Amino acid sequence: MIPARRRLLTVLAGVSLSAFAPSAPPSYSIDAIRYATVPQFPLRALVMGAPESEKLDIAMAVWLIRGSGKVILFDTGFHREKWMKQFTVTDYVRPDEALRAAGVPPETVTDVVISHAHWDHMGGIDLFPQATVWIQKDEFAYYTGAAWQPGGRHGGIDPEDIAVLVHLNTEGRLRLVDGDDVEILPGLRAYTGARHTFASQYVRVDGEAPVVLASDNCYLYRNLEARAASATFTPEDRDANLGPRSA
Ligand SMILES: [Zn+2]
């Protein structure tokens, strides 16, 4: 559905990094599969310091990355009814059905890379029965443990997703990515540090014009243009979200 459409928010920001193109890049195609809209969402929740009155319709999307014999999904959306009640969601198509409508049977997905454990990114990990699922090791450890202890933070985390995640691990279908700048699949590297959640990650997809898929680590180009952090694990993490200012 709506391939090649850039995602506005809960996910995304494709940034061309052509200066870093390798000599023989893997050939991946990248499509955004839009599966819902969250209308009139307050911008202030996405761009710290934005005016209170500004709102936008959020395009909910997952990213489909194909090449090198792989069918990779970056994030999985959501499907549980409780979230439809908590948020206004329009134009909804369950993410696996949205993928099918784009010509990709969900059972052909070989790998799912989860940017972070929030409900609208990890809520569809049970929809792709053959996929190996990748998540940061520290994200897995925190949200299956300390997040639910006194002093822990689990806002936006669905306990049912965590149960699925643990089950995937015991089934041998989970892979834990250990830290920053790790190649998890050929030409696909994971990066950490933005701290949208405890250990959120984003990916760079190699190609003639490499692309960064930022997910909620950077919602909008406006985050980059205004040098304004997106939502972070704690307010103290905003500096980490922005990173050092380049010369
Ligand atoms: Zn998030």
C-alpha cells in the first residue's frame, strides 16, 4: 500500500549519505508500507519545544527492505484492539495484510528488525511467522526485567508484546544485537545512542545512496532542521538524541 511513501512520524527519516557509499553496495529496495493514520497528533510530542497548537496527521508505516535474498521488515506496527481505543486511528489495515496488499505474503518475511519496544513498533511481531526478529540486547534485557521493577519505566510498552518477545527467544527466533554500529545483515547496520527508549536502534541500509531509517529516534525532518530532539526515554536523554553538533 503506498510504497515509497516517506513516513512522517512514528517512524522515519530517510537521510541520504551518499558520501559513504561503499564500492560494491548490496542492492536493496526500500518501501514504506503505510497501514494507518493517527490524525491531528500534537507535534509537541514529536519535536521537543514545538508550539502547543501545532498538530499533524501521523502516517503510520513499516519499512520493507528487499535484496540479497532477504525480505526484511523494519518495525511491525500494531494490531491489538486496546490501542485503537486509546488512540484515534483511521485508515487502518493490519500490517501483515498491508504487506500482502503490496504483493508480499507475510510468511515470506525472513527478518524483522525492531527499532524499539513501543507498542506501535513491536506490536506486530507475531504477524510474521517465519521471520527471525532482531532487537538490541539492552532493550530486550530492560523491558523483560528492570522496566517492571520499582523505579522502572515502561510507558508505551505492551506486556503482551514482551510475552511474545520472550516466546520468540525460547523458540530460537530472536537475535540480540550487541550495541552500536553493528552489521546485522549484509549491508544493514544498526546504531544506538538516540535513547528514544532504553536502547532504541536505527539502521543504515547500504546502497548507491545509503539510507538511514531512523524510526522514532528522529520523527521528522523538522527534528533535524530545527535541531530539536524527538521524545526520549527521559528528558535528560535529549542531548544524546541530538548527538554532537558537526563542524
Ligand atoms: Zn516510540
